[in-house]
Amino acid sequence: MWSAWSNYMNQIKDNAETNTYNKLVTAGLGASLKEGETEYLIENTKLSGQFVYVPYSSVADSLVRIKKSEVAAYIKDNENEFQVEATRDLSYVKFDITATTEDEDAIKQNVANLIENGVDRNNDATVGFRNTSDYKEFLAENGSDVNLDLGYKFNASVNQTVANEIFAGNKGDVFGPYKDQGFFKISKITEVAKMPDSVKASHILISFVGSQRAAQNVTRTKEQAEKLADSVLSVVKRNRRKFAALAKTFLQI
């Protein structure tokens, strides 16, 4: 019995020490006074509010009155926002280089002097535009401002001040100087060819299986279509008047 009583008393002692230790640990994990005050402030101070956003661009300028003194005061208080780099104002005068009547007469005469054979500043013989055959070299040596154009021309595409004269001329004839689009030009007929403005063409189409526009009832092969086309060509060559009748016939097949 003594042993049991002794164990009981020791157990009470151990429990007391454990409880004391736990209480000390619990006390050490508590908050400070300042933390308690902050917690109290957070829990007991509640704020609520409502606001309306009105953009300044929606307010009419006539509803706002600003004094010059207010503007000056704002600029003075915010000088850094109004700092700008130094600038310069430039004034200039434009001079359009336009040839006078005397200038145009001199240019026209200089171009006219290029037509026939002559001599240069060194008294060396020069070949004129009328007699030259190397037109690219001629234009390069004489400082032409426009490129050489050797294409065939129709009457409507030529300057109308000289068009009729040019188309009435012969191979080798030179025309000009004449003014065209701000330049003084000379032209030479290097070749004459007669070309129609338009051509009327008629054709007969013979369809075959697989061609783009073949009807569903077409059964002839490509080889059969070629043979038939040769036959039609032979007939038309013998008598061209039959072309229209054949075209109507083959329109249906």
C-alpha cells in the first residue's frame, strides 16, 4: 500500500510540473500590449465610403473659371513639368528655277544644233542626230535628260504638235525641236511598220471528254477532236465562206 501511495504522490508531482511548464510556454506565445492595441483598433474601427468618378473631359470648359493668377501659381509650383529644350526658328526663301523665254530659246537652239553634223569645242568633227546610227552613244555624249525610246509609236501616243508631221514622214526624217512635257525633243523615224489597231478573230471550238467546257453528252476523245479539227480546217481553207455555217454547226456539238 505504501508503494502505491508513493507512486500516486509522484504522479501528482509530475502532473503539476507538466501543467506549470505548459502554462509558461503558453504565456510565452502570447501577444504584446501594442499588438493587442493594434488588434483592437482593427477590429473596432470600421470605415465605409462611396464615390463617383467623373472624368474631366466630360465637364464643359464653360463651367470652369480659372484665373490667370491660378495658372501662374501652378506653373511656379511645378516648374519642372514645364522645362523644355532650347529650340530655333528657321526662315527660308524658296527660289523656283524656271526658264525664261530667252533661256528656252537658247535651249531650243542648242538642241537644234545636234541634228546636223558639226564640230565640237576642240574643232573635232561630230556626227549629228540625222546621220548617227548609235543612238544610245549619241544621247550619252550629248547629255540627254530622257532615256532613248526605240519602241513603235501610234499617232495618239505622240505629241500632237508633231504627230501628223511624223506619221507623214519617211525613214530617216528628223523632226523638232519641239517642247514635250517640259523638255525640248528631237525625233527620228528609224523604222516604219504598219500595224492594225485591232484584229477581229473567229474560231470554232471542238470539245472532247475532259475539256473544260465539254457538255455531258460529249463522248469523243482528244484524238478524235484533233482529227475532226483538221478536217474542218481543210474545208475552210478551200472555201472560207463555209466558216460561218461550220461554226453554227459545231456550236451545237
